Amino acid sequence: MNAKINWSEKVKNLDENIRKEIGIEEENHTKHILINVQTNASEDIGPAFIVGEDEIFLDLFVLSSQGLGITSTAVLKDNIQSIGVIGGVSAEKVNLSEVTDETPLLDDVTDLYQ
């Protein structure tokens, strides 16, 4: 049954709906949408993002919780119970000149510990 679901498209639509509901309607498209995948197993898989999909498998890159990088994982689509959207990473690059310098703020805090 789940093999016929196009999870990539469902996740993209869910992300768009969530952004509209909370008032984040950006012109930039989301590059990667972070998700959690609940399978028939007891623990969920995530945070992850979809890198590919066919009729049988959903291919994911799973982010490590210990900071050890990314693990490539394939999940049988028939074993997926649900997918939840965590958030998205925009394709827009940040202009570093627009980022404020927090050094003065940190300097004020150091006076408290002297």
C-alpha cells in the first residue's frame, strides 16, 4: 500500500502548508526538508532528509545525533507508518554582511564573571 505513495511529493506539500500556516511564505524554495520517519519498528528514523525514492524504497540521509555525520539509509516504503516534517533548509545563501556582530554582547557578559 505505502509503495504507491510518493513520499517526496507529500513531504514537499506538507512543508509548504506548514510554512503558509505559520506565515513563512518565502520566495526561496526549500532545498532540504528535515523529517522523522516512523516505521513498524519501535524507534523512529530522524532527523533525516529524502535523497531518492522508487516504488519500493525511500532513500534517506540520516543526521547523526552524536555529531558523527550523515548515514545513508534505505527504508522499505511498506514499513513506513508516518512521516513528520521537522523543518526545512532554504536554498538561499546568507549574506554575511547582514549578520550582526555579537562580540559587544559577549563582552558585556564577561564583566559579570570577573
